[in-house]
Amino acid sequence: MSVITDTSVYSATNNPYLYSGETAAAGTAGSTAETIESETAAAPTDAVSVSLSGGVADARLRENMGLNPTGRLTLGDFRAAADTREEIVAAKLGETMAELGLDPGMELSLSVDADYNIAIAESFPGKAKLQKALNEDPEFELAYKQMTANREVADYADSLTRKSASLVSFMSDDASWEDILSMARKYDDIKSGAAGLTSLLGMSKTQNPYTYTYTPEA
């Protein structure tokens, strides 16, 4: 299972809701009220490293992904957040390409690499300048990474649904799932983790990495 250790990539740099250097505290999270009470950090400064309980870490990550920090989450919430961010991504990408004098009809495939930088798959003159411009645009970078995180979670949930629909085929065809106990173990990883959403996000990114295809309107 992949572990997400830097959730700040989903947060605007001036968002005080996410402190610098935060980590999820070990242990099982209690109720939202209890976990908020258990936060041990003092007032945030650039030099402060904060240890958070699982519930607080999840709440902050939810907000940083563009989701409500508390309350019930449905797949529709992840999809809606992704759709909203995709509108920003498409508009900003088109504007940036026009500013750089690139072909406005060019189709692009964008993804987040292992270092959480936005990368373009295609090769073309001006690619390096475009990648640099996108990664240095705070509005675009945040919208793209939030869109990616939400799409990966939704896609991962969909993949589990498809696999679960036919257990016989699912256990026979997918080498990464040895048997029905594999499903139970993966579920338990999320359920027992100190920060459930962080665990889910890590699994989603590992098993369903998302690539955004930019197709300009005709």
C-alpha cells in the first residue's frame, strides 16, 4: 500500500488549515469531536512540526481536496469536486497555451509524477516551458492536484465495485488479489489506519493513477 506523506500538495500554500510538516498520529481515530480535542499543536509557525490525530488529519485532507471537512462522504462528493476542478484546469490550460503561442488544437495528457509535479506525456516544441508555467501557477497546480486526487478515489471505488461484482472472475483474473481475503485485508488497512482517507488516497493513487486528457473544443 502506498502511503501519502505530504498532503500539502492538495492545499493552497496560504491555507492556514494545513500546518507545515504535519503527520498523522498513530492509533485509531475516535469521533470527530474527540480527535479535534486531541490535537497537540501550538499556534502554527513556519518552524512548527505538527502531530495530528487521525480524525483531524482526515478533516484537513478532506478540505484540502475540496471536500467538506466533516460529515458523510459519498462517491458523488468526490466526482463533484473533481468536475469543478476540471473546469478550472481546462480553462487555465487553454489560456497558458495561448500565452505561450502553442497550438490551441493540441491534445495533451497530464499526470502527477512521483514528486507531485505536473508532467505532460507528449513531446513537442515548448513542452518544457508549458510544464514550468503550469507548475508555477498556484491556481492551476492546486486545481489539477485536487482534481487528480478526487478522480483517483472515485476510480478506485469503481474498480472495487467491478471486481466485487463477480468474485470468481475477480479472483482468477487479477494477480494482485490472491483471494477473497485480499479484499478483506485491503479494507482493514483503511479501516484501522490512523488516517483513513490518507490510506484510501494512497491505495487509489497506487492502483488507479489518473491521467487527464485535455481535448480542446472544436
